Amino acid sequence: MREGIEMKQSIDLPDELNPQYMFQTTAIKLLSQIAKGEIDAVDLAKRELASQGRDINGVWVGFGKAVELLRIS
């Protein structure tokens, strides 16, 4: 049921913010590795936020602070 709720909520979003389309251009090999748990997509997302100097909410906090807040090693 939860999946249906998330799907309904994401219908009204623009494509670039719609999680249904997030992996559309991702290579099948990477998708497979994510699905198997071989790649930690959450960790990668945190690292990307930190590389942009943003906290978990996407707010600019600076590069050093982002690394600290997101616990990137």
C-alpha cells in the first residue's frame, strides 16, 4: 500500500523531481548493483550533497560542514 501512496504523490511532480524517473538513464549494470546492495545509493547521495556543500535537506552549509553533518569519511 505504501508504494501506491508514493506513486500517487509523485505523479504531480515535474519529471526532474519525480523519483519514478530518477534511475531512467542509469546503466542497467549500476541498477542491478544497487538492487543487490553492492552499491549504497544513500551513501552516494550523501557524498554528492557534501560535494556541493549541502546538508541532508539540500541547504548550503559549506563543504567542510556538509562532510561533518553527513558523516562522510
